[in-house]
Amino acid sequence: MALITFYQIPKTIKYKSNVCSCATFITVLLFLLTFIPPLIIVLLTENFLNGINTGYERPIVYFNSKLLCYLKTDQHGNYITWSTFPNHQFIEASQLRVPNATSVTTFKMESMGHIGFVVPPHCNNLELIGRLVLLQNVPITFNDTLYEAPVINQSSLSSKTYQVVNVLKHYNRRKVRTQLTNQQAVWRKDADEPNKSTFTVKLIISYDAAFNFYYYQTIWEQLKWFWVVYLAILIPFYWVFGYIRRLIFTNHMVITWVAKGENFRYGTRMKDEGYT
């Protein structure tokens, strides 16, 4: 008649020894060889703990309704200007040729796009197509609000603040900024109104669905990936040195007391009185 196993309990065998013994030395050595080498491998991994990572996020881009415009009227340096900055309009009142207008909106990062072209004769319509890209010199930190400051200090009453060259110098000092690239301009004359005195600029700005950016990892993010990599390396070390330890003790390569229930065996001799 066939027998079926319904319940089983593994037999536990204990190998005991004194603190100052060869068995203790072997156990400590195998423990160190199991856990220390994976730790060293993780720490020596190139750029693992540099704290910098790459992100891929979708940006939300809005027009901030801020504009600073200079138009040269001749080769002698004469110009007319217009902007959305009240102080600039006050300073350049004699050169202002359009009504005053202001609009202020605050976002997480205020960026800028620079456009400069020479107007062909008899053209009164410009259509510009470009792509807005993110330029980054240093990684950003978590919840960074450093670049919420306006590109142009609109509270300034100095005319130098609104000069294009100074605006570009100040903006290019930023570690994180945007740039309008792949600019393609189309000039044309309005056929319906050839004598129209107004000048129209139409901007078509595109940007990627998501931007790559660099940022400093938080301590929790570093610890998370540290444990993932460490455990992945630890598993083979744990299995190999666990197998070596089992061979050493089961083959009695070191002197220990072997406990099976109430019987103890020292080396190959049995002791019924227990371990002393």
C-alpha cells in the first residue's frame, strides 16, 4: 500500500564551539566575505554615488506676456522702442511709438527667447518659426525656486537695465535657461494692404513633448538604488559562501559539538550528557 506524506519537519543540526576557536574564525571570515565585497563593489561603481541623475518630464510652457523691442530706423543709431515694462516706457518716453501696456504673470521659471533680424525693404509682415530648448549647465536641486526671478528687473529705473546686450549678458549667466533655436524667418508684404504702416510679427514656437534634465538626487533616492544594487550583488555571494560554510561544518573540517535533539557529538564521539 502506498504511503502519502501529509506533514514533515526538517531535522535541525547545530554545530557549537567555543568563542575562541577555529570555527568562530571561519564563521566571522565567511560573514565578512559575504557582506563586505558586495558593499565595496557598489561603492566603487562609477558615478553611482555622485548624487546626479537624469529626468525626463513634460514641460508646461506659457507666454509670459513680456516683451522688450528695439527697432533701428536708420544707420545713425536712431531707434524706436516698445516694451511691457512701465519703468522702461517712462525712461524711453521720447522714443516710444505705441501705447503703454503691462501684463504680469508668475511661473516657476521665467525664460527668454532672443530674436534679431534685419527687415528687408517694403516688408511689413514677419512670420518666425523656432524651437524652444532647455540649456542646463549644472544639475538642479529638489524644489528649486532659484530661477523664478524675472529675466528683466522691471523695477529698475536705469536705462542700462533694458539694453539688449545687458539683458543677454545677465540671462546667459543663468545655470539653467532656455534658448530659441532653429529660427526660420519668412518676410512678406501684405498684398491686401501694400501701403499699411503697421508691422506685424507672428511667432510660432514649438518645444519637445518632454525635456531631459539633470538633478541632484535626494538621500532617499540614493539609498533606494543603493539597496537595489547591493542586494542584487549580495545574493550570489550569500549563496556561494553559504555553500562553503555548509561544506566546512558538515564534513567536520573544524572541531565542533554537533547537537541532534538531546545528543551531542564532539568531532566523531557522542556525548549523552550534553554540552559542557
